[in-house]
Amino acid sequence: MTLLALNKPAIRAILYYIESQPEVWDQRWFAPIGERDGMCLAGIACHLAGLDVHRLYNDGGHAAIYNRAKKLLGLTEYQASRLFYWFYGTNPSALREEIAFVTGWAVDAD
């Protein structure tokens, strides 16, 4: 079994992106559609990596976004499930705590 290396710079960038403009984060939606502005954590990960989130969705649904974000961030299946599906917080501070809990890494530690 190959362990993935946690992509700390990408996770840090996503968290800072959300903290600087919390309105972009809405864990209920994978991407902005119509009047909705926010997108989920996996959608933001793909967006910040320069990927077209709508195209990913059209090509493979939510699973395509989930799998791509999981790979981009170097998350295990458990970590990705916790952060992308189980976490429904709306507070960036709570997200920061959840990232630390799930990954064992405090975002500003190194």
C-alpha cells in the first residue's frame, strides 16, 4: 500500500482562501450554479488547482470532483470522507479544527 503525502501547501491555500472570503465556501454544493455563489471544499480544491469544476462534474459527477480533490490534497479515503462528506460546518475556524483532527496536522504548524 502506498501512502499519499499530505499536500500541506494546497490545504493551507484552500483554508486561507476560505478564511479570506467565507462566502465562497458552501459545503452543500460542489460548485456555483445560478444564484448560488459558494462551493464545497472538494470543489474549491479543484478550482484552486485550475480545474474546471463544472466540466469535472459533467464528466463524472460528484465522484469525479471528490476523487480529484482527494488526490490533489494527498488525502486518504477516510480523510477525504471526513472533510468532503461528513463535515457540514459553516465556520472557517471549525474547518481549521476539523483539518487538524482528520490529518493530525495543524495548518500553521509548519
